[in-house]
Amino acid sequence: MKVVKLLLATSNAKKVEEIRKILPSGFELLTLKDIGFSEVIPETTNTIVGNSSQKAWFVFNRTGLNCLSDDSGLEINALGGRPGVDSAHYAGMPPDNVKNIDLVLKEMGELQERGARFVTVMTLILDGNEHQFEGEISGAITRSPIGTNGFGYDPIFVPAGFETTFAHMEAVDKNMISHRAKALEKLNEFFASKA
Ligand code: ITT
């Protein structure tokens, strides 16, 4: 496979770090910071699929570079799928992970039904054409935060089949099974099939 050069259309440094660790060599990844891009990227659709597409096209239209966006969210069964598309700013603006987690735990209270899933939709704009790749992982919400690794809701999410939270696992373990890893596996297969 020849080297694939992609601009990551995200302002979240933790996502960049995970994507870099997950993708195999063969990808050359640029960040918005690398190219001095500082515009606010709109996220005004009501869905993860829509926001993912919107972010990728916005950056592609501004730069003309092949790019990849990541829109993700935590969908909790007992909360009717919330925080979902509002995951980043669930407790209001500006986005605050600690406040988001506190609000989720308050809303969940002592509910027995604690099922949830993380979803990622990645949008690739390649030579002006859109391709989307989805990944998800199911699990359960804890009663209090555990661990300090990762980001976002990682301290309260235990992936199915595991005993502890994403934030209490090593990054390498999260990155083998996560929603983001699954979406990137599809992206990787897409490029491998073109080679
Ligand atoms: P960009 O839009 O710039 O990519 P963002 O942080 O605003 O960055 P999203 O709109 O996709 O990204 O928001 C998703 C939120 O969901 C994110 O801020 C986290 O709070 C949470 N999230 C996403 N992936 C996560 C993960 O792997 N672990 C824990 N929380 C995650």
C-alpha cells in the first residue's frame, strides 16, 4: 500500500493521539494545528452521521486536502440514547468532561439497567468523494468514575466482556477494541482493497 496522506478534521487532541496509535504505518497524518487551521468547525446537524459528514466537508472545502473526521458519542439505553450527538457538551458550554460525567451519573441514579454503547462515525473525503466508516462497542455505565486514562466518558464505561472501565485499562487495550478502532479497521480495509 502506498502512503496515504490524510488531514485529521478534529480539534480533539485525544482523538488524534488514539487515531495515530491505532492506524498502521502507511498513513501519514496531519493535524489542523500542523496546517495552522483555527476556524471553528460547525456541528449543526442532529445526528452523529450528519455531524461527521459536515465536519469533513467543511475542512475539505477550506483546504482541498483529503481528510478524515471523527464524530462520536455515548448512547445510554436508560436515557433514551442520550447524551448521543450532544456528548461533548451534555452539561452545557463550554464542554467539560467532569460535569458531563456528573450529569450522566446523576440522571442514571441507582437504575439497574446500565447498558450503553460508544459510537464513532468517521468520514473520509478522498479526491472529493465521501466514504463513511462506523464503529461501535457496547458496555455498561458504572456508578462512579474509575481510572484516569483516555478521555471523555472513559472513566464510567466498562466495555462488554471486561471488568473495568476504558479509563482504567491501558491505552493499548482500549485501542484494540474501541468504537474508534473498529471504524479505523474498516478505513484500513477500504484502502487495502484499493491497493
Ligand atoms: P471534534 O468535533 O473536534 O472531533 P469533539 O470532542 O467535539 O472533537 P465530538 O463532537 O465527536 O468530538 O464529541 C464526542 C464526545 O464524546 C467527546 O467530546 C467525548 O466527550 C465523548 N467521546 C468520544 N469518543 C470517546 C471515547 O473514545 N472515550 C470517551 N469519550 C468519548
